[in-house]
Amino acid sequence: MSLPAQTAILLTTARNLAEALPADAVLLVTEMDLDWSRVVEHLPADKLLIVARDPEHAAAVREHGGLTLLDINPGPMPIQERMSLALLEAVALGKLRAGDHVVALYNGIGVEENRPEPIDSISIIHLGEHLERLSAQDLRKLNTQVPLEVLRAVVDLATEIGREGREGKPVGTMFVVGDTKKVLTMCRPLNFNPFRGYSAAERDIRDPRVREQIKDIAQLEGALIIQRDGVAEAACMYIDAPAEGITISKGLGTRHWAAAAITKKTKAIAVVVSQSSGIVRIFQNGTIVLNIPPLARPMIWSHFHMDGDHGVSHSPMPVG
């Protein structure tokens, strides 16, 4: 099976661009099956990231071997959103980092029926602001009673903490949003509540001034509890939810186990900032549903340690 002439020309152009920039990867989003032996004649296999339209095309990529397939299962969505999802997955897998340049090949115009042309467009993407924040569509996928506006405010705050830290130091923290009454039955205070005595308006996380104050509070040990309307209820809270039946990746520490446990037992959403990496993970129903890398976080040299702050435990422990 030969490549369509237009596709072959664009692949050659992508290779030349990748060499001239230089680019860190080439993202190929294909609408149909390709002759992958021919593709790797044009593009470096070690830099090639592939997104296939359907499971059959994905199976063909796997069968070829030696290629990186980004299995994102995007469903029907605009090509720009599919590419963003693919790039986010590549970052999560460690294939890309902040500041990388990516040459993208994709079908950006559309094809005539019965005359498929898998590639018609080429772009250069700089991974800076492109993937820094989740889109509204990503958060709408969460089946929760927490309003989108509140979720976005919490996630934006968490990504800022993960990226910036505080006073030059990395900060790890956890937000538990929604189902507050039940959540509080599974918590106990580790310290004084810094939100006590303030009006609801002075505790509304949707207010940028409140979010700045919470960045300081996030340095304290324990979780922050946020009501579904965005009002901060408490901080410095020990999560004491049972962790039976919880399974998360090795290397994730007590914050992540506590987030999985509390979301397994309640209808809350938990947003965890990893102190060691700055990665933000969103938990629902006891599992990680979204990962957000800190794409603009400066490099901080430190001794190597696992991405979990305090190691791994299968029993409830303080989150701080």
C-alpha cells in the first residue's frame, strides 16, 4: 500500500521542519489506515506520536511495532480538541515536556466522501500555554453536581499552585469539592480553621483575591474543603475515609490515597497537587479521571523521590 502523493509530500515537509526547528516530536493524527513502513521512511520513528481515528487503525499501528500510539479514544470532537487531548496524553506519558516544539500533521479541512485524504494540514505547536489549563469540555465530562464554574476555579487554582509553588518552594495540597456535609463526617481538624468567622463572600473561591489567600493556606497540613457553591468551608482537615477497594498507581502518596478514599465514599470531587512534581490529579468515584501536568513550572533541582510526597499506604493517613 503506497501513500497518497499529498500525504507523502506533507510527511517530507514535516521531517524537514522537525530537523530545522528542531522539533521534539511529530504528532500524526490520521483519519484512515496508512502504510506505516512507508511513513517511517519519511518520519523518525523515535519522535513520532500517532493518534488513530478508530480501534482498527490503532490495531494496525500496534501490529507494526516500534511506534508510539496515543490511545485517547476521543470520540466525535473537533480536530483541535483531539490534538490537545493527544498532547496532554503525551505529556502525561512523559513523551513531551513543557517548552517542547511539536510538528503536527492532521486533517484540518475535511475530505470528500469516497475520496479520503488522511493528511491535509501541518502546524507547529509550542507546548507552553497550549495545554496549561483544562477546557470546559474536559470538565463537563465529570458527572457531578458541582457547577462547572466552581470546578474551573478550583482546577485553575490547583494548577497555579502546582506550577508556582509558594515563596520559591513546591507545595502539595488537596481540595475536596462538593457533598460537603458527608465529607465533613469523614474528617477531623488538624489545626485551627482559617476560614472561620469570615462571610461567604470572603471565602468564595471564584474570587481571584480569595484564591490568592488560599495559596498561602494551602501550605498548611491537611485538605481544604470547598462547598459546591465555591465557598471554602474548612482547611487543615485530616481525611479519615476507609481505603478498602482503592487501587491507584505505585508511587502516589497519602494525599492521593485520601483523595481516592473520600471520593469513593462520597459524591465529592478531589483535586490533588503533587508536591514533588506539581502534577494536578482529579479524583472521582475513587479513581483518577484527569491528569494535568504543570507545563510552565520551572525546573527545580532536588534529590530524587517518588511522586507521592510521603510514600504509599493503604490505610487512612494525614494529608499534608
